[in-house]
Amino acid sequence: MLLAIDVGNTNVVLGVYNGRKLIESWRMATDNKRSADEYGTIIDMMMRHDGIDPADIDDIIVSTVVPSLLFTLEHMCLKFYNKNPIVVETGIKTGLKIKYDDPRQVGSDRIVNSVAAHSRYGGNLIVVDFGTATTLSCVTADGCFLGGAIAPGMKTQAAALFEHTAKLPNVDLEFPGRFICKNTSEGMQSGLIYGHMGFIEHMITGMKREMAIEAGCSTSDIRVIATGGMATMVESGVSCIDVIDRRLTLDGLQMLYEKNVGLNKKRVLQEQWESE
């Protein structure tokens, strides 16, 4: 079985696959202060709680946007599973052609999502991940990663308002029910939620226009695939999202594993993402 580990800025998401079938998944807080022993112990307990024997893990793949945790997780994989994990980084086979000024700057999470979306849905796509950051990535039908955009996620925006203003409260991200609000908390909710919806609509419109020129297609041929914790909330107020795929990142890791079986034996370092 395969253990897939996706390390985000806020959460670590893990999944165990038997072939291409997801057996179980878990979520835990990302914590730079945790040691390899702590991560290993927590993951071991979660597996055993759901009836999975850690001894059945045959291989591991890791994607992280928190570089400081990579050594910790590699050490954990070696100590607890006696496995050298495949790491989603420069040199891994993706099947994509990265059209980026410096391909080394593309976040592994965007690559993983793009690989999964391209494999699962095909065609010309805009992949939106609503996480700590909201990322938008454009992938053509022939597998070119054109680039995209990065913005603060809604929770990040809410935290910034609370931390950097003297009087604004910390609010839950719930629909206020109206745009014009008559108290501060609901006013913040209106700005954060409806404002993010407007941002997404505007960005998708502009990206489709530019992508149609670059990919030689119609804007109507471009589908929008969304994932991440806030995807459903945003989708409810916009018309531009075609599909919500909550398992996109984990499934993308499983797909990348199939493309790179054996790389865990020897890490490959090159100057750019390698295409098939």
C-alpha cells in the first residue's frame, strides 16, 4: 500500500492507497515544532485506529510547501517505515511541460493538482485550490502548465484583518446573508466571502480570455476544477466553477507515484521539472 502525504501551510493531509483505491484519509495540523518521532507516532495511531497495519505500507510519496518540514518527514519515513520517500520536487516525472520563467519556483501543490486534473478531466483547464493561499493554475489539453496566480485565502485574509487592525474582531467564515451589513462582524464576513467570490469570477474571466489565445481554443472550452476546504462555499456564489474535486491533491500524489516508482531509491535532482 502507498502512503501519500500532502503538507500544506495549515494542514497535513494523508491518504493510504491500495493500488488506485483510497482506503482511508486523515488531516492533522501542520506544526514545524513536531519532531519526526511525533509525526510518526501520530500517523501510526491514526492508521491503527482505522484498522490499517503500518507494516503494510510499501512506499511513500510526499509533497510539501513547507520546506523546513521535509527533512523531518524524510527522517520519519526512514525510522517508522524503513522507506526513502518519493518527494515531489525538481526532477520528478510529471507528464507536464512547465511554461514558467523558472520552473523551480512552481509550488509542488500546484503541480500535483495540475497532474491530477489533466489526467482525470483532460481538455483545457483552470485548477483552483482554496487553501491557506488561493492558487489558480492553467493547464492546456496537451499538458502545458502555463502558469496562473496566487492570492491569500479567505482564512488568511480574515487572520490578517484581526492581527493588523486595532478594533476588528476575529470572525467565523459564515454567510452574513447580505452584502450591506449593519454590524462589524457581518461586514467583515461580507467583504471576505463575497469579495473572494468576486475575485474568483474576475480572475477566471481574465484567465480564460488569455488562455484561449495561448492555447488556441474558445473560452467556452476551458473548464474550471476546484479543490480545497473553501471550495464549496465559494462555488455556491459563483457561476464559473464546473467541478469540485475534494480528493484532487491526494489522487494526484497517487498518480505521480505511478509515474515515478523507483525514484525513492535514489533522489534525482535536475534544473527543471522533467516531463515524460
